[in-house]
Amino acid sequence: MYQTTYHRASSVDEAASLFAKGTEAKFLAGGQTLLPVMKQRLASPSDVIDLGKIKELIGVEASGDTLTIKAATPHYDVATSDAAKKAIPALAYLASLIGDPAVRYRGTIGGSIANNDPAADYPAALLALGATVKTNKRSISAEDFFKGLFTTALEDGEIITAVSFPVPQKAGYAKMRHPASRFALTAVFVAQTKSGEVRVAATGASQSGVMRVGAIEAALKANWSPSAIDGVSVSASNLLADIHGTAEYRANLIKVMAQRAVAAAG
Amino acid sequence: MGVEGIGARVVRKEDKRFITGKGRYVDDIKLLGMTHAHFIRSPHAHAKVKKIDSSAALKMPGVVAVLTGQELVDDKVGNLICGWAITSKDGTPMKMGAWPAMAPETVRFVGQAVAVVIADSKNLARDAAESVVVDYEELPAVADMQSAIKAGAPQLHPEAPGNQVYDWVIGDEGATDAAFAKAANVVKLDVTNNRLAPNAMEPRAAIADYDAAEEHFTLYTTSQNPHVARLVLSAFYNIAPEHKLRVIAPDVGGGFGSKIFIYPEEMVALWASKKVGRPVKWTGDRTEAFLTDAHGRDHVTHAEMAFDANNKITGLKVKTYANFGAYMSLFSSSVPTYLYATLLSGQYNIPAIHAEVVGVYTNTTPVDAYRGAGRPEASYLIERLMETAARQLKVDPAQLRRTNFITQFPHQTPVIMAYDTGDFNASLDAAMKAIDYAGFAARKAQAKSQGKLRGIGVSCYIEACGIAPSKAVGSLGAGVGLWESAEVRVNPVGTIEILTGSHSHGQGHETTFCQLVAERLGVPISQVSIVHGDTDKVQFGMGTYGSRSAAVGLTAILKAMEKMESKAKKIAAHALEASEGDIVIENGEFKVAGTDKAIAFPMVALAAYTAHNLPDGMEPGLKESAFYDPTNFTFPAGAYICELEVDPGTGKTSFVNFVAADDFGRLINPMIVEGQVHGGLAQGIGQALLEHAIYDANGQPVTASFMDYSMPRADDLPSFNLSHTTTLCPGNPLGIKGCGEAGAIGASAAVINAITDAIGKNNLEMPATPDRVWRTIHAA
Ligand SMILES: Cc1cc2nc3c(=O)[nH]c(=O)nc-3n(C[C@H](O)[C@H](O)[C@H](O)COP(=O)(O)OP(=O)(O)OC[C@H]3O[C@@H](n4cnc5c(N)ncnc54)[C@H](O)[C@@H]3O)c2cc1C
């Protein structure tokens, strides 16, 4: 690791002003992505600004038809939150599948979506549930937030403060884990909103990051059941291919995971 | 046996320090004035090193030196050696290219060191390393064996034309051809044995400390065999003479073979510590482990098995290509030859065998022994052949094995090994009973109704362990003898120190070796300590690998114990005024048999050291040593059966049951044996389902981190169902066969046989990843 200066911020405003002062500052949340990259000397921030202890950034709250997860809430807290389990059980379940216990105790939703790994779990939930990303400057819809591999709509120094999820009618998540990393080899989040809209998002599959799967959405809109997906054809073009899965395999997984997610959603 | 004697499930003495974080590993050691080494490694699989410019680095803070491969040459430091000479079928010796510890001219795999930065801290060394400019001229590289042996392939070493190290044969080709000519059925199979990265939990590390006044070196290193390290470092590398080099292997966090070998880093650390006049420490990181720890396996094989009309095997033909990577590592040459082809008879009566093994250089990390070393490759091949044969001949796979089992012992195979004892039907019976083999068809039908493909797979393995009779291995080209030594030191107060040349790095010797003493003397194991891993303390030893520590190392201790006990009995007889022949040892006392006359063992020890009243002419003291050279290999064997389900939608395998019925001869501590089997099975299953060290066509490693290389985790594995059927090994007095490698040797074939049974297709390579299984299911 290169030399860096560590700051522990006690409020979002303090974090933002510390960031402005650094020449090449970086926010730190759970450190599960940033620290390995720094240890490998692939990143050399001048200043590291820790958001992890900012009280206003931690917690899970349900109010009315919205579930709000604050940005520095660790995956473990979401997985075990009564509010989350009651409002959107599929989301709590998703959090319980992230990485391993150490990663779940430290890694946060804000860090995960800011990083926007093409195989991360949360982006699929945000996109399928039509969530809104709250920052210290604005609100951004999930559609506008994710901009392809490791890129988001966040501006330099912008801090995610929370993600708010409209509580759906039904939702389900099914994940095929990458055998080595435990990220999603391909995973699918399906949701039926309270207004009857069907939204399906796949992660780990596309070369351009988390994506909606229109063909499956249409099939499920007509008939919300696993068998409705049987006849859908998912193209392998533009899907990821690597030593753990060909593009054709991932295309198959999009269908199979979608079917299992629908079955889980009930 | 007593509560702590042989066969008792004694809790491991060493676990207190390991579990409380008090283990002492090389990286925990800090010496005064210590510097830190960071190696500069080639990013190219094949390149000429044109120029190394370290001028900027030398000006950086805390930098002590930047040393290069050319300086090694200038100081006449020797190249790395390969310690087992193999002769090709045309009578020529194997063809080896030189392997310098840092490359002065040519790099041949990604990760090969070209220079080292020595600095006041690890971070400063790393900072400076980024300022060293190495000018490479890239050369075409070849990573896969099939391409490497083709005409026109990039050539690695001028000494080895066609990238061929050797073309070696074993067995009777004429007899084998004759058997095939008369065969009623021939079964053919092509298999790949996937390359694995060993990944011991503790990465390799070394600290070298040169004492200029004494002209003496101390090396702390992560070694499975510190004496062998000292021998090789002193005899071949021209760095330190043997009596001026102390090698200490303290707590070592796993080896699996990868820490047998002498690596460039410890050579360079030793040499550099003298050059810079300060201790030099190097601790590898995980990336360096993936790039530079010797890999395992990596065979491509075509095999054919001939059967007569009664389904009896009449012949076996094997042709194997073995990938050695870019250089011949210390014992690499023996792995696909004498450790592999000599086990091709498996548990079966095979009258004629012929095997040919071609060793190949590629631009990849060197390959050497990894848990099982050659024997997993043999076992996997034979057991997949047997399953393939059963399917082709339409007979039950268990029955086909029984039809061909060796049942008379000793049994001389056509490939050198003489099996001393075994009962292969007994282990297969035990495994079939444990898994309810008879009820499988009903379970398969039940699973099918739930959309799951269920399969069962058998693997009956045999291995040659207790490595090895020195004369035998010497006649086959080994550069060392493979005996073991031990010393028993009884202190004046009756506590006992056992010095052993075996090295414990996860095997639990500090417990099991004490259990032998407890068994013989009836003293608690708390009174016994095991001393190992330091060439200044233990006179000599060959170390731990090849499941040899109990069969060979513990037998050496037994021999030394017998000598010590014989002297102690004389002292006791003298004190008790009885005849030596009447003395028996019971519960820590030396007794006159049939009387209540007794003297406690500590009093015997004290008498030996006070020497006030010893028999006439007896030397004072109570300390004996012994060397033990085995007369044969030992032959652990067993039957593994795996039942699993494949999800046809994803190709993912889930275990239903995994039973292992092993015959290890006598067990010293069944709990430790179970731990060894669990670990071995995890590695065998890891190879079958998950692990694969992959290179792209240019020799760039694709799997150099745990994000890409799948190590088995607890939830990838079933809960194992273990049992033992025992035939005592006649070759050593304790009847021990060894248990350290069995799981890794037997498991992978059971898993692949079960998956191919489940999906109804026989062609499936390891690792059987979900993607691969799914594609195989859906292949036309
Ligand atoms: C072994 C392992 C396995 C994993 N498995 C999975 C998995 O299965 N599924 C999965 O989805 N993820 C997985 N992860 C990633 C994990 O979820 C991380 O926690 C996540 O990617 C990053 O979150 P973090 O809180 O650790 O962020 P950090 O590493 O601290 O930060 C990551 C990036 O986000 C930025 N950032 C953090 N918080 C904010 C904020 N509030 N506003 C703006 N920018 C911010 C940082 O500046 C940095 O650039 C795994 C990680 C590891 C190490």
C-alpha cells in the first residue's frame, strides 16, 4: 500500500469538505473493495475519508411503501433487519448471499453501488425494484445511476447517503454464485410493483453491467409464473464470457435464475 | 493402549498455540537490523532481459541494494537442481535447461525473478522496485503442452530440443501388445489431469542471517525438510558450507509438497545477507504464491485397457504427457514417472502394462510434487477407466472391480511395485454398505421425479507411501536416501525429548509421536516433547512428504526408544537386583515381572545421570538415536463412493453422501487421521469440481488470485462419512501405512464417476464446473 492519510468523518458535510481538501481523496466505507485495490497498489489515494462511522449513514427504515437503507449499512445488517425482511424479504435474502461473513460484516450498500461491479448483487435489486439513490446533492433513479462497468452517475466527491426502495407486490432473487469470488456468476432479481409493472434485472451476465431483461419482463407480465419463461429466448451476444462461464451458459442462467426467482417470489 | 497411547483420540498438543494465535512462523521472526527483500518479477512468459537499470531505485530512501541475476553468475552461485535423474527410452539422460535463481538473460515464466531490492522495510523495497527499469525483449511463448511439442513451437531451452525433457517408458511393451491382440474388449479413454496451485495457508518466507565473524549463516524458512534444504543449499549452490549453515523451519502453515523444494528466494536471501551484511527477510504474498510455488498435476493421457471375455483385465497401455513448466523443480522428474506409472496397476491384477511418459517444457510455473504426487494422476486414470469399462461392458462398476481385485499378497505388479498386504474387497464392502449402494437405484428414481440427476461413483485407490527404501530409490535415479532418523533424550528428571527428522506442518506430530512414547513407557504425553525443524538440534532428517512421517519417521523413533529402553532396563535390573530379562515396563514403572518390586522411570533416568550405581562398564546418560530405512513402500488403499445430484438447469453439483473406507494399517490417533482424510478429500474434491490453474495462449496466468482460482470452501464439501478396514503393514513394526495423501488420491475419480453417471455422458474433464457440466449435458 502507498502512503495515504486517513480521516474519520463524523458527518456527511465533514466528509464532503475533507474530500474537497484532498488532492486525490477517496471515500472509504466497508473497505472490501477499496482496501484490496490499495494493497495491490492499483490505487493511491492521497486521503482516505472513512464514512463508516457516520451515524446518519447507518440504518434500515420502513415507512409506508418505502424501505430506506442508509449508505453505510453493512450487508449483514440488511440481511438480518426485521424491517427489510418484512418489507422486501428478497432484498434481505440478497444481502445474505453477498460474499462471506467477513465481507457482509464490513461491506456496505453504498460502497457496493458506488463501485458498480458488473457481478455485484445490489445493482440488480435497485434496478428491478426501481429504487432511488439519494446523495448529498440529489436523488438519482437506479436507471440513471448505473452507467456500465464500474461507472455510475456519481460526480467527483458526491456521497451516497441512502437508497430508497418502493415496496413491491412481490419480488424474488436467485443467484448462481461465481465459484471462486462468490459474486454473481449470473443472478436475477424479479419484481412486480404495486402498480402491476414487472421489472427483471440480471447481474453478472452482461458486458455492460447490470441490465433489464425485456423479453422476460414481457413474458412475466402476461403470466407471472416460472413456466412463462420456458419459451423466452435470451441472446448470448454481449454477455460476459470467462473461465467460469461461457456467454451461452450465462444466457441460460438468466432464464433459469429468473424462473427460480419467480418461484421464490410466489 | 492407555488413555494417551497408540489408538487414542488425544487432543492435539499443538493446537493451544495455533488456536490462540501463538504459533511462531517465519514472518513472525524479527531480527535486529533486518532488511526486507522484494523481488522484481517478469511480467512476460518468455523474454530476453536486455537491461536492468536500478540507478533511480538506489537513490530512494531506505534502499540497501538492488541485486540482479548477473551478480549471482559473477559470484558463481549455482543453478537450481533437479534431484532425480530420469533416463529416456533411448538411453539418454533427461534434458534440462539451467535454472538460475534470478534470470540473467532469459525469463521463461511470468513471475520469474530478475532482480531483488533490499531495503529497510517491505514497503520501501516495494516502492524502490517500481523504479527499477527492466528492458525486456519479448519472445514467443507457449503455455500448453500440445502446442509445445509441435514442430515450430517456441523453444524454451537449447538443451531440450522440441521442449522435450524425456521420453520414458516402463513395463513390457511386447507382452502388452500381445494382450491387446487377443482382447475380447478394449476400453479407451482420454483424460486431462488439471493443473493445481497448492495454496498452503502460509505463503513461503525466508530470513537469512549471515554472521561475518563466524562466517556462519542461519536460514529461517518455510520448509517441509530443513535438512534437505541445508544439504541442497550447501552442496550445489556455493553459498554456504553445510557446517556453517543452520536451517530452521519453525511453525509452517501447510505445505502439501510445495514446501519440499528449494526455491530461488531462499537462495537469494542467503546470498544477499552476506552481500549486504544484514539479515534479509522475504515473505511472499498470495500473488507470488500463485506465480512461483511449484504447481501440481497437469497431465494429458491416452489410455487403453484390454479385457478378456470374462471381464478380466489382460493389459493396460498408457501414454502421458506431463507438463513441467519452464524449469525442472527439485523432485519434478520423479513425479510423472516413478511416483505415477508404478501405481498404474491400481488394486487390480493386470498381467501386462506398458506406459510411456513424455515430459514437456512450457512457459509456465514449474510443476512438482503436490499432495499425492503422481499417485492421484494414476488413481484418477485407472478409476475412470474402470468406470468407463463397466459402462461399456454393461456390468456393475463395483462388480467389475471385484472381478479384477488382487486378493493374494504379496503381489508383484508389472510396474515395479510389490504390494505387501491389503483387503480390497473389505474396503469396498464397507463403503458400499455405508452408502447403501443397493438402494441407489430407488434413490435415483426418486431424485428424477424432482428434476434432479443423481449419480453414484466408485473409486478404489492404492498408493505407495512410506517413502522410501533408499536402495530402491537410488537404483531408480534418486539423488538422496529416504530413511529417517530419531533421537530419544531422556532428561535426568525423566522427561523425554524426541528429536525427529520429520517435520510437522499440520500433521500433528507433536501429539502422535508422543503417543508412541506414552504407549511404551506409560508416561503422560505432557512429559514428552517433540523437537524438530532445526538442523542444529536434530542431527539429520529427510523431512515430511509422501505420507512417510509415521511409517518411516515414527519407526525411527521406535528404534531409538527400543535402544533407550534396553539400557534403562539394565539400570533398573541393577537397582532392583533382578535379572534384565525379568524387567517389564508398566504405567511409567520398571517392574520385576510377577513381583511388587518396581522403580519409577524418573528414578531410572536419574540413576543414569548421577551414575552413582550403574552396572559395571555402562556409560552414564540415557540418550539413544537410530536411523530407519524402510524395506518397502507401504500401500494404503481404500474405497471411496460418492453420491451426488446434478441440477440440469445450472450444471451445479450437490453432494448427497461421500463415504471413505480406508486401510491405513495401524492408526496412532484416529482423530488426527480423520483430519488428514478430511483435508485430503477436500483437495481431491477441489480438483474434481473447482481448482484449475489456467494460462492463456501467451503464458499469462489467468488464475493468480482467489477471485479467479476456486479454492474449496467448507460449504462446497459434504459431511464425510469415514471408516477404516485394517490390514497391518508387515513392512514396519508398528504396522503403519500412512494416511496423509489418500483423500487427495482417491476422491477426484469418485466425484467424476458420479457426475458422469448422473448425466449419462462419459466425457467430462476436471474441474467439473457448473458451466462445463451444463455444456456436457446439452452437447449433441
Ligand atoms: C471476498 C469478497 C467477496 C465479495 N462478494 C461479493 C458478492 O458476492 N456480491 C457483491 O455484491 N459484492 C461482493 N463483494 C463486494 C462487497 O460487497 C463490497 O463490500 C462492495 O463492493 C464495496 O463496499 P464497501 O462498503 O466495502 O466499499 P469500499 O471498498 O469502502 O468502497 C468501494 C468504493 O465505493 C466508494 N464509496 C463507498 N461508499 C460510498 C458512498 N457512500 N458514497 C460514494 N462513494 C462511496 C469508495 O470511495 C470506493 O471507490 C465481495 C468482496 C470481497 C472482498
